[in-house]
Amino acid sequence: MKKCVIVGIGQRSLQAYVIPLTKELADCVEICGVYDLNHKRAACAAKFTGCDIPVFDDFDTMLEETRPDVVLVTTIDSCHDEYIIKALEFGCDVITEKPMTTDDMKCNAILEAEKRTGKDLKVTFNARFRPFYTRVKELMDSGIVGDVLSVHFEWMLGTKHGGDYFRRWHRQRKNSGSLLIHKSTHHFDLLNWWINDEPEAVNAFGSLRFYGPTREERGERCLTCAYKDKCEFYFDLPTDEFLGQLYYENEDVDGYYRDRCIFSDEIDIEDSVAVNIKYKKGTVVCYTLTAYSPYEGCKIVFNGSKGRLEVDHIRTGINSENPYSIRLYNALGEEIKYNFKKEEIVTTAVQSANGLTRDNDTGHGGSDPLMRAMLFRGVSSDPLGHIANSRAGAYSIGIGIAANKSMKEHRQVSLSEFLPYTD
Ligand SMILES: NC(=O)c1ccc[n+]([C@@H]2O[C@H](COP(=O)([O-])OP(=O)(O)OC[C@H]3O[C@@H](n4cnc5c(N)ncnc54)[C@H](O)[C@@H]3O)[C@@H](O)[C@H]2O)c1
């Protein structure tokens, strides 16, 4: 039985870890304590599970009194580093939510602490575990496109999901490092993993023209807004059964309003970004992120020496006959379709190899249950390398950090300027 403590008891923590760990993984993990800046939100761990989960007043006391094997970090992004480093120094292994951290100084401090303490840090890139993205990895590893010469990678967030990042802490760089770190870390990690390479240099542009102070009719938050009857983005927080209890009922402690106005002038992150990346083996990449799209999904093209692989995934917003599509165009001019069934019913090879089945919880296309099982039950076989270490964490945020520097300093940025790797 592994002893685990959790720091940061918000939506992700409860839905992806606290609740499932007390159910499907109760035979191998015990949650010995939780800590959050907001003690009332921390108490939601017990409230939502019905289990006796102690709430601590500070993180250090929690470590001292529980002596855990593993610390799970699920706070806002900008303080992951503080808890990762303290936990490593205390002698614990750490599992941190993505992004590993938000800037180069914090990233290097984490890498140094991991090296110095000899403890293990894993980053939860659950997107890798989606059966559809696992299939892309299998195809890329099989060499069907040959050497990867270039990639077009377009990611679209719908206004419901994308807009949500502009309602709360993510909207300020000091908390999230911008969407290039907070959100794109998933995409950059998938890219690095799929093409089996590491990024070398980055050039980027970005703008904020959809959200932010783009209209006069705005307020501090939806709850008190004078324009709530006509705003298409109005969000009724108190009546949301889960979010109302988690945020609205606890906002007296810390003033965390979950329904802040997406047209606020406090917002300092981009809603459109365009990034060019050059990889160590020579692949060149065009990446874009749009946070206000009518539908949500991704369109990715790998141009290789043997052919072109086109990957489309329509996640929400339109009814597509085929939301999952993978097509290869080979050197003979043929089109080969790799059919993909609904994600929930696909069993991937990595799942079979580890004897893992999924229950009805299909969080993030079935990726969360599979990742949890592999992280907490242990892994007997990881042939595609689903479990991500700190190096993967660093190279995925490395692209975002370089892009942030590139936009600020109007220049191309090499990752070797701030990452410690020499090979
Ligand atoms: N992998 C995924 O698919 C996925 C999805 C959503 C969120 N996340 C990640 O999970 C983490 C949490 O996101 P969320 O959506 O649950 O946010 P949230 O706002 O719901 O929860 C964050 C919690 O951190 C607490 N907190 C803030 N500063 C703190 C500090 N200094 N010390 C202790 N606690 C502090 C807040 O009070 C809050 O309860 C983030 O790192 C986010 O990037 C990952």
C-alpha cells in the first residue's frame, strides 16, 4: 500500500485523483492527507468521497506527520515547483500535474533537486494515454512516413472550454505562464513523443484579440454583472452542482471567483499563437493554438520521406460523422485509412500488456483511468513510453518558455539557452 498526500484540492485533483483513488485504487493507495491554501476547498476531499481524509494547515507539517511515499502536486501551475522541490528534499517521489512548471528558473531548480535527491519525478501527460493518440504513436513508431521532415499542428479550443481559461487564474501569466505553457504543454509533449525527438529552437508570435478588454459591456464577474441577460458567455456558478460547491461556497476564504469576466483588462495571456519549432534531427514544425474556435479538436499533418500522415480529431462543437480520422498518403499516391472506433471501446496494446481494463469512467477519452492505473499500480510493460519523466516535462514546457521569450524579445530562442541538457 502506497502512502500518498495531495497538495492543491481543486477540480482536477478531485475528479482525476481524490475520488478515483478512494475507489478503483483503494487497494493500493491510501490518501493520508491533503493541503490547499483554501482549507474549506481542501475539506472537499472528504466531503466528495465520504472518506476520512485529514486536512493539514501547512504542507511541511503534512509531510512530517504522514511520511508519505509519494506526493501528488495539483495546485495552480506557478507553485508546482515549490511543492515538488520540498517533497523531493523530504525524500518522497513526486507525481506532478502538467505543466511541470511555468518558467526556466523554476524548471532548472526542479531538475537540480531531482538530480541531487535521487528521487523520482513524473509528469502526468494524460493525453498520451488517449487510445487515439496512442494509435498515432504506434503508427509513427512503425516508420510509415519515414523520416519526419515537417509537421503542421493545429489545435482548436472551443469557446466553452477555451473561454474558461480566461475566467480564472490561467488568465494571468504569473499563474499559468500563458496558454503556451498551461495548455500547449500537452500538445508539445505529444509532438515530442510522436516524432521521438527533442526541440532545439523556437520562434513565436501571439495576440489577444477575442477575449480581454474587447467590449465595453463587461463586469467583474458573471454573478454580479449588469449584462448577464445578454452576454453569450454568462456562466451561472452558484447553480452548478459541482463547481458551485467547490468554488462558490468557498470563495469567502480566498476570493477565488470561478466566474470572472472573460473581457477583463486583467487578462495578459494570448488567445491566438503561432509557433515555429526546429527539432534536433531537423524536423521543422508550424504550430497554432486558437482559443475561441466554433468547434474543438486538432488537425495534424506529418510530412515524411515515405509519405504524409493526416490526423484529425474533432472533439466537440460539430457533429462529425467521423470524429477520429487517420489517413496515410504514400509515395505511390495511394490513400490508406486507419479506421478508429469510438475511443471508449478501444483497447490499446499498452493496456493489454499491463492487464488494465477501464471502468465506466472515461475521463479525457479514457486516458485518465489508464494513466492512474499505470502510475499507482505500477507498470509491467511500457513499450511506447507512456509514463513521462522530468526530461519530457522540461522539453514540453521548454517550447512554451522559448516561445514566451521569443514573443517578448522579438527573436529566435534556442532551448539550450536555459535547459541544462548537453546530449
Ligand atoms: N492533465 C489534465 O488534463 C489537466 C486538466 C485540468 C487541470 N490540470 C492541471 O491541474 C492543476 C490544477 O488545476 P485545476 O483546474 O484543478 O485548478 P483549480 O483552480 O480547480 O485548483 C487549484 C487549487 O490550487 C490551490 N492553490 C493555489 N495556490 C496554492 C498554493 N500556493 N498552495 C496550495 N494550494 C494552492 C487553489 O486553492 C485550488 O484549490 C493545474 O496544474 C492544471 O494545469 C490538468
